[in-house]
Amino acid sequence: MELLQAEELFRKVLEGGSKTKASRLLGLDVGSKYVGLAVSDEKNRIALPLSVLSRTKTNINLMADDFKTLASKYSLAGFVVGYPFNLHGQHSPNAVQVRLLAGELCKTGKLDDLSYTYWDENFTSKCVEALLHPLNLKNRDEAKTITDKFAAVCILQGYLDNMNRKFRPADESEA
């Protein structure tokens, strides 16, 4: 796995798609217990909720296998990993676990053909929690996994919106 700047990864996605199959991205919301996942649509404009993976110290190889399967199934070019910056744009203490997961995935060697970038995840979980609060979900574990999955959607959607503004003209017609 290769760490790229946000713009480099999006260029790779735009160039990597073929006429029959587009390259897509997987958004990750990394937590201490779970990793929420979201996938982009084939035009890389919309983030869609996917699933949640359990995270433990001993299952990194299983996670890498899951990511490899998802990469094949969805024609993934890479990952957009939520990264917790503080309000001043500096690394927050929670950033250590995000870098640790990325490093462990790299060490497995199973994802060498993929790239990743970090994207600011500030307030994504809090926004999702606020949206879910009126649903009054009683099962705490279910609420947590839903929050993680939709936080990944927020991370990936923020990235897609930003990159599409930079790289695609506003008047580009949909083919």
C-alpha cells in the first residue's frame, strides 16, 4: 500500500478506470473496536454505506484479506482513511491508532497494489450521532456500528465532493 496525497489518489482513480469498469474508493472510519466502511459509486461522486469490520490486535491479516476481497469485488483503486486532525490542523492523539492500522495493513503485503490517503474526519461521528439520535436506537452495539459505517460515508463523501470540485468542471455533462 502506498500513501498518496489526496489529489494524487483521485487522479489515479480517474485515470485507472476503463470503459467497462471504473476504479472506485473505499472510505474508512478507524476506531479502536470497529472500522466503518463506505464505497464510492462507479462515477466516484457518491459515497454509499457498506459494512463494519471488527478490529482487534490479532486480526490484521483477516482484515487485509477482507480488504483484498472488497478491492476485487468493487474494483478499488485505494482507500480514503479518516484522519483525526485537531481544530488547528495538527495531528490529534487519536491519529496514532489510524497510522498504526495503516502501517499494519502495509506490512501484510496483501494490499501492495492499492494506494491510500488520509482525509480529515473532524466531527463526522458527532454529526452522525446527532442525525441518529431521533431514531432512539436501544441496542448500543447496533447504534455504534451504524455510526461507524455512516461516519465512513461522511469521510468519503467529503473527499469525493472536494476532489470533484477540483478535477471535474461544473458544466461537465453526464454521459
